[in-house]
Amino acid sequence: MKKKRYGFGTEAVHGGEEKGFLYNPASTPIYQTSTFFFSDMQEAAEVNQGRKEGFVYTRIGNPTIKAFEDKMAILEGGEAAQAFSSGMAAISAVLLEILRPGDEIISSSHIYGGARSFFDNILRKLDCPVRYFSPLEDLKKKIPALITKKTRLIFFETPSNPELSIIDLKLISGIARKHKIVSVIDNTFATPYLQRPLVSGIDCVIHSATKYIGGHGDAIGGVVAGSGDFIARLRKNMLLNLGACASPFNAWLFLRGLKTLHVRMEHHCRSAEKIADFLKRHPKVKGVLFPGLKDHPGHAVAKRQMSAFGGMVSFGLPGRSSCRRFIDNLHICRLGVSLGDTETIVLNSALMFHSEISDAACRRLGIEPTLIRISTGLEDPEDIIEDMKTALKAV
């Protein structure tokens, strides 16, 4: 019998936890254990060989982690999901499972710096070259032109970090199917509440659960959702052998975060719209990047494939010194590298990570030196706007 599909909020609260636990607790228990014992050798053999349901060792499975995985699979519309110790562990596991030495990958140039570093430092050693496309190009022509007989995978983000560029999910899935390559998306910025790539034909979805899924800045983790066959391969080959498993406690924190994801994302999105509108009208601001703005190049696509435009806003100032003065004069907004938390967080990558190199050198690395990224928090947006208004006076 086919399982009834409920609304997102109902699934976020109840999905993946229907089996219940001993004594029917309101909150999923934290199975803070490394090992699970057996009553006899027969049971041990049956569980270890997969002939009986059960758990052996938390590195390869745990009831709390499984509850988180099951809920993520439901929310993403996938058959299964696998949790990892971080978003980068999830990305690494997916790519290493799919690629073999000599294979090629196509990727958007607008991606998280950690993923770009993995391409440069790990895939290069495996002789897996990466061919890049810009989301601002004509992708119907550009991407097929990059595909060769060795291409195995296409990787992208939408919205991207930190440019917030938008890529058409159905366009990518159609190209991937036609050329028989695997499509992989980092869906961290949108979350399954704003878009569900698997429903649009994308093969594999990755999240840094550290961000919006956790939502409180207190846990690191990653998760992959996709077909049952692929997740089984990922669990058997990558999780078992690399050992980048999630912790039960962090899985419990992510379960807690998912129960309020829809409520938090609504607030993040409303705040981002108000902040983007304020920045758009400010005379000192040199361009605002937010998919909800009608002049954003990806606005029409984002409106079609997302239920709202996300909680991230990026904008430019005249120079690095202006960025420094703006950030140093903020009082409510916090300076940090993460996103999706309850606090509004700002970041300028050039000042934080590349202060010793020129603007031109930053741009060659794909970093716009005068771009400030804002992750809207759960504060009253009017207070954040006033904080930014005061800081802009110092620019």
C-alpha cells in the first residue's frame, strides 16, 4: 500500500519517526553508543549479514542517525538518505563513489570553496579533470559542448555560494539523462523546503546539515539523498571504508532542527527580501545579488522552481576598505564563516581568507573581493536593517 503523502510541515515533524521507540518518547532517543550487543551468535550473524534488521556499530548505522536519514529522504522526495560527519564528507563520498581515475566532471564555477578545493587537491591526484561552466552562460549550448566520452558527473549549486546565481534544475537533469551522466546538486542554500531537486529529475542531492537543517549553529554534519541503490552503494563503499560517520548526538540535533525548518525558512526568506530591498535603494551599495529581485538574471527560473527566494543576500561596496569599515561597525550582525543560523552572519571572503593578495588575484580565484555575503537570521529584520544603516554611515 502506497504511503500517504502529507504536507511539508507535517512530514518535517512526524516523517521518519513512525516506528516509535521503547516507552514511546516524544523526542527520538539519542543512542549514544559505539557498539550494539546480540543475544547469541545466530542473531549476530543474521544482523551482520543483513538477514535481520538491527545495528552493529555506530560507524555504519545507529537508530538516531537512521531516523534523521529517513526524515531527510522523505523531505527531499528520495528513496533513501545517508548521513555523514560534515557537508564536505558528503560531497567527497559522492564524488569518490561515482568517479574512477581518468573520468571527467563538469561543474558550475559558482560553488562552495571547499568543493572547489576538493576538485583541485583530490580529484587532480586521481586524474579526474574538471571542466567549468558559468551559470551566466547559455547552458543549453555550453554544457553539452563540455561533455566528452569520459564525462561521468555534473555538479552544481542553485542558489550558489556566494553569488546566488540560479541554474535551471530541469535543464540540467535533461542534459544529464540525454548524455547518461549523473547529476549532483548541493542544495544547502535552498533546503528541501524551498526546492526539491530529485522531483525535478536530479539524481543526487547533498546538504551541509550544519547550515539550515541544524539551524542553530551547534552541530556539524552532512547528508545525501537519492535512489535506494545509490545510497546503498554509498553506505557500503564510502561510509564503511572512509569512516566519516555522523554522531548520534548531532543526528538528534538535526532531527530537532528539521521539525522547525519550514517555520525558520519562512522568516529567513521574509527577512532577506526586506534587507535586499533596503540595500538595493542605498546609494553606497554597488549591486545587490538576491534571486527575489526582478533584475536578478535568475529571477524567472528561481520563481518557477523555488517556493521562495531563500535567506541569503550578497552585495558589493566600493572597495575592501569600505567592506572592512562596514563589517567592523556592525553591532547586531555577527562576523563568521557559516550560515543558516539564528543569528544574522556577514562575511567578506577576501578580507578573511585572502587579505595578502590583490583584487585581481582574488578574481582569478573566483572570489569577488568587495562582495559581502549576508545570512539572514531570526532577528526582527527592522533591527538588522537599522544596524546595517548605521554601519553604512562609516563607509
